[in-house]
Amino acid sequence: MDAEDGFDPTLLKKKKKKKTTFDLDAALGLEDDTKKEDPQDEASAEGGAAAEEDNLDLESFGKKKKKKKKPFNMDEIEAAIPSFGGDDVAASEEPEEEEINLDMDFSMAKKKKKSKKKELDELFADQADDDKSEDKENDEDNSSTWFGSDRDYTYDELLKRVFEIILDKNPDMAAGRKPKFVMRPPQVLRVGTKKTSFANFMDIAKTLHRLPKHLLDFLLAELGTSGSMDGNQQLIIKGRFQPKQIENVLRRYIKEYVTCHTCRSPETILQKDTRLFFLQCESCGSRCSVASIKSGFQAVTGKRAAIRAKTT
Amino acid sequence: MSIQNLNTRDPFADAIKGNDDDIQDGLVHIRIQQRNGRKTLTTVQGLSAEYDLKKIVRSCKKEFACNGTVIEHPEYGEVLQLQGDQRENICQWLTKVGLAKPDQLKVHGF
């Protein structure tokens, strides 16, 4: 943590870090997908528990990791695709191919570190060895080819070396960034047959650092219902909803209104400026407008006769 | 030699081109509403007015085996309304038919 704070948060650094984490995850995900072996999966889940906890920050509502794994990976990949585009624009002077190569190298170097360090994931390491034995050898060759000779080292080699040193010096970072942001799962109970109570609504609004009213507006607009706060600070929503469904909506809220769209850090402030909401990031300083909450078209679901009676 | 600044350039060239190959402008909002019991409604708002919504709803009804209608709304224009939770179906159908790209679809609800 402190090591990360020490780093100057320049754009380049951020980008690199983010990419590495993404790559590792993606690699893990791919391996999981290709090889659906339970032991291996478990081993990776155990070994990469630290890494996952860090990245899962917002996604995990304190639930089982294994269950979350697949959707999480999908999310990561989805979220990372636009970020790739942005990065390319940001660093257009670097050729694309080179970047991709670099990423591969980072991820491999990381894997190597991990397998060396952790005895827990023997299986995973074995599997990785099977997969990437030649790659690893190449890696080793690459990293030390210029030691004996006096030829010019390439940019790739230097970059890799720098990252290896960084990872050696602070092992915390090997797991990736650490935006600790643990959320409790929403407590959703049925009230009677037609209403749902969201008991820890205020707590969640507080942990997200958002005005309860804003979150309330979003929830009601997304669910297409009406609702209100009751006496002991819980939200009563009209309609039947499962905790899972509320969680989905909350996740969408976090994605849109809490995490920074540039660096995905949750340390953001939502400001209202000339009728528009702006998301100001505390860690990267970006500022972007977010969509306003609109409930859109609402179909008539109640009794038409009652509506007619009310209007006339 | 010509001065580049003085070249005539059609400012609407992009717009015209955009209309040609762009199949749909703006987002298509797909929402779900709960009715009584386990029943739900799916509404599709934001489809371009150039399409014949009646034809769309007719083929949707056949495809998803549900009833549906087109509702004229003063603010949001014509809105498609289908019975049941057809969010998945309508997303797939709209992309398959080519009425909207996947990134233009915005699915709301739980």
C-alpha cells in the first residue's frame, strides 16, 4: 500500500499497472475456461485469493469466490476492452504490437513469481509449466541475454527487468492494486406479499459515499417501481425482488456512478454542476459527466379505471 | 497550388454518410416492469421512428410467442410493449435483424 502511495501517479504508470492486473486475470480466466479441472480451479482460486480479493473489490458482496469467478472474469474483460481503446489513444506513439508483447511478458513474469513463491498452488504451477514451459525458457533467455555480451538491450528487456525489480522489492504489488472496498450484501426482505424492504439501504449508501436520495432515485428508476423510506431508515420498494436482483442493480449503480470511468478507483465524488452530475476522481483527477437518472417510459400496470377516476 | 483553407468542404457530408450506414441513432432502452403476481412487461423505448414499429411488433409476437403492442407516448414517441420478460429475446432479435448494435442496447431492471 505504502509502496503504491510512494509511486507518482503518472498516466503511464497507471496504465501499466492496470494492464498487468487485467492480463493476469484474463490469463487465469482463460486457463479456467480451457481446462475445466476442479483441482486446478481450486488451486488457482486459493493461490490467487489475494489477487482476487483485490480486484473483486466492488464485485464481491462478501459471497463465495468460486461462484463469482466466471461472471467476474467476464466483467473484467468487458470493462477492459474499452480501456484498451482509451489506452491506445493515450499512447498512440507506441506501436500496438509492442504493447501486446509487453503485456504477455508481464503476465508471464508474474506467473513465474507466483509459482515460485507459493507452494499452495502446486497444481496450478504444474499446469502452467505444462502450458508455458517453452515460453518460460524463452523468457529466461530473453531477460539475461545481454548480460555477457555488450550488445544493445532492447526496450522490452529493460522494461521487463524494471517490472521484475519492482515486484521483487514490494511483493504486495504482485497482487495488483489494492482498492479495498468491501460491501456488505444487501438485506432484502419481503414485506407482506407485494412489497420488498431493503433494510441496509442507508449503510450501503454510506459505504458508497453517495446521497441516499441519488441511490434511491436510481434504484426506483431501474426497477421501474415506486418506493419510499420508512420510519427506521429502510427502503420499502413496491414489487417482489430477490436480493440477487437488487445486487445486480447496485452493481450497475457502482459501475456508473461510483467507480471512476478512467481508472476504476472507487474514490470519487459526485458533484452536481448546472443540472448535470459530474464524477470527480480523487485518485487520478479525471472528471467526467455521468448519465442522468431517467425512468423513461412507464407502462400502465395498475387498474386503468382507478387512473381514470383520479384524473377526472 | 491550392490553399487548403479555402477548399470548399461540405459540412454535412458526415451527417449524410452517418444516416446512410448508421442503422439506429441513440440508445434503445429495454425495461422490465412487474405486474401483479409473477407477470411482467417488457418495454422497448428509443427505436428509430423510421421503422415501422407495427411490423416489428408483429414479428416479435410471432418469434417470442407473446402478445405485444405499440404505444404512442407524447414524450418518448412510439414504444414497443411486450408481455413477459422478453429482455434477452428482444436483445438477441434486435441484433440479429440488424435494427440496433449490441452497444446501443441498454437493458434496465433487475
